[in-house]
Amino acid sequence: MNGTVFGQIDDRPTGPSRLLYVLSGLMLVAGVSTAVWSAKLMIQGFTEMAPQRVALPGTVEIDLPGPGKHVIFHEYRSDFGGKAYANDPALQDLVLVLVDPSTGKPVALATLGHSETYQYGGRKGAAAFAFEIDRAGAYKLSASYPQDRTGPEVVLAIGRGFPTRAFVRFLIALFAGIACCAGGVVIAVVTGIKRNRARSAPRMPLPASGPPPPPTG
């Protein structure tokens, strides 16, 4: 009888490499880290946006934490220092002067004309002026009416306005984090499916190694 001698089953690895699971895990970690970082960016942006509120006319010191563009809002509906304010949105005849503490010179104020408004907690405000500074510091803000005129006491809120750049960075980082997480999940699922299929597929036995058996008969 002429027969074939078979060896052990071929146990060579089949399907995608397990290293893809490592890549999937790294992508998930990167995605979560990016999402957390984007949330910190947004929180930082809104923290910088929080305005300082002052009552004028008079002279006050405002602490500006960083360089860049700032906005002075006229909070014409307000409650500040235990006093309620209900003024006209327009700043009638009020003259503002902002002084740079490092130079002693006035900072240029640009009129905005109520291009930006807000309303929350019974407060209403409209953007009145914008300015840019080169450095952080304690700036002096003075407000007065002309000598021949009088006007109401007003509440001004000084902040950075809506943090557009921080919001854009937040969206980019958030989408990047979601893409990394989604990519990591897809890689893990596809790798698992392909490896399961490879393990469940029938495997052909290998012929035994060595010289063929002598003929019989």
C-alpha cells in the first residue's frame, strides 16, 4: 500500500499581526489626550473672556492678563456693587482714556458701534471700544464727561470678547481626537474579525519532512 505520511498541523500565524492592537491602543490614547487638551483650550479661552467690570466716571486700575485684542463693553443693563443700572446703550459723551503703565502713554481705542452684544443673568451689554496691548499689566482706565455736560454713572466690562481663535483650536483638536479614537476602534475591530476568521479557517496538514517511504508491494 502506497500511503502518504502527514506531519503536524501548520501552526504558522495567519491573519493580521497582533501589533495592530498596539497601534489601535496608541491611537485611542492619542485621541483621548487630544480631546482633553482641546477641552482645556476652550476652558482657557472662556476664562480669558471673563470680563472685569467697573463703574465710571472716575479712574480705576484694571489687570489685563495678556497681550492681544480686548473689548470694552457698555453694560447698560446691570447690577453692580449693589446698584441697578438701566442706561441707554450708547455711551453719551463719555470720554475714555486707557494708559499703558510701562510707557505712561494712552492706548488707542477704536470705536466698535455695538458690533458685539451679550445678554445673561439680567445683564445686557454692547461692545463700545476695542484696543490691543503688547504686554500684560495693571492699566489705568479713566472716564469723564466734558466740563459743560453731565451724564449717568455707567458699568463697563473689559475682556477679550468671544475667544474665536480658542474656539477654532478647540474644534480642530476635538475632531482630531475623535478621528484618532474612531480609527483606533476600526483597526481593533477589523483586526479581531480577520484574526478570528483566520483561526477558524480549515488548515491543511503538512507532509512529514524527510525522505519518502520505500515502496511496498
